[in-house]
Amino acid sequence: MHKKILYLFVLWGCFSTVQGKAAPEVDILASPDYWGMARSGGAMCDLPDHVWINPSLIPDTFHYSLSAHLALMPGDIRVSQITGRYSLHSHVLSGGINYENYGEFEGFNADGFSEDAFHAGRTQIFAAWSYGLSSKLQVGFSYRYVSDKIATSQENFSVVTYGITLVPIKGKTRLSFAFTNYPENIDDEARFSITHPLRYLPVYVNVDYRYRGKHALENLTLGGYYLSDLPFEFLAGIDFRRGDLQTNALGQDYIAGLAIGSRYRYKSLIFQLSAFSYGGLGTVTTFGVNYYHGS
């Protein structure tokens, strides 16, 4: 129970009544690709769910797709997500819904005695439009409606992201920029991303830098995506933002922020699995299945 409360505080602390600006965890997704690259991939168009990182990312390998994902997070928190995408000429429309179930908590009255339990959760509704202006330039826009609820109290707000992607040479380096506008009491975020294929290996390396008022190593995430002619693909990454989660758990704090994932292709289906370490707080384990109707 103590771990669950601690993790809930990490997710919800920025929405308390305390004045001041904080870096919120409003970008919680259930996608195994997202967690398998340690929440990197801001310029990785090969992973369709990364449109929620940068709406200008346009996968060009399908007409439409459907995805169902589940993330099992520390503290018995469950995140479920369903998304869909439809490609029409140079346009891609994406939509989805995400629900974070924080579970049941014991309630107390004004005298400190236990009373009826209460639930907490968050619902996010996504929508995105992506457009390819040319083979070298893509733009996009996404809107997210977020509803936080604890017991009978509820707070709603909107998050808007604008994105642009440059492709100087097809099949080579991709440069992406995304700007996310949060509510007034939360710092906005600028995210710079670059993806580059290695010369002698079927591996794409992605570097993300997120700026929110100050420069620091914790703004950096690194990710790798291994593709081959085999049905298996692999992901890995490190998120330096998680390095400060020190819980005095022997050995576990040192792997906070590390991630690994895999994808298995079978005809039009892709099955996914990934794990992301929160150090002593536990591990985020994610599962997913995607259906792609080919190009």
C-alpha cells in the first residue's frame, strides 16, 4: 500500500492545490513501443503510437490500423488504451482513449477514522491529424482531453501538441520538433528528436531532449529499434529522468530508467511486450496487439 501511495503521488503531485510549476506525468501511454524505448522515439515514424509524442510522425506502411494495449504499473496501477489510425493520401487521422486505473484507497473522515473506500483514475481522449507536405516535410497537430478523478472530485483540462518533422534524405536521418501546450499552472514542453539508422546494422537510434524551463541531463532519453527480415524486432532505451528515483532498494535503483521490448510480426498482426524499470518502485510491464491493413 505504501508503494502504491508513493507512485500515485508521483503521478498526481503536479495537480495538487499547491501553487507553482511542476513537470507532470500526463504523457502516460500503454503502448509497449513507448515504454520499450524508455519513452524515447520522438522522430521514429516506424512505430505508429509515437504520433502521441509528435503528431507529425507519419508511418507509410498501412492504410489503417487498430491497437489494444495494457500496461501493468507499480502499485497495482493499470493503464489500458485503444487507438486507431486511418491514412488517406497525405493525411493520417488518429484517435484513441486511454484509462489509468489507480485502484481503490481507504477513506478517512475528519476524526481520522476509516470509512468507505474511494477510487482514483484518469481518462484521456486523443485525436491527431498528420499531413505530409512533401517527401521531406511533415506537420501535425494533436489534442488530448484529460479528466482526473479522485473519489467525488474531478478536474478536466486539455493538452495540445504541435509537431514538425524534416526528412533531409529519405531513409536516413529524421529531425522532429514538438511543442506541447499544458494548462496555465504547468510548464509547456519543447521536445527535440533525431533518428538515424546505423550504417552496418539494421538498427535505428533515437535521441530525445525535452526542455521545460531548464537544461539538465534528466531531459535526455535514448532509444534503439532493431529491425530485420525475421518476424522478431527488438527495442531498448534509457530515460535519464528516472535516475533520481532513489528508494534505497538494494541494486534496483541503479537500473531505474532502463527499458527493453520486443515485437513479433505474424501476417497483419504485431504482438508486443516490454518492460521499463522504475527502480525500487517496480517495473512497468506492457502488452499489446496491433492490426495493420497493408499499403
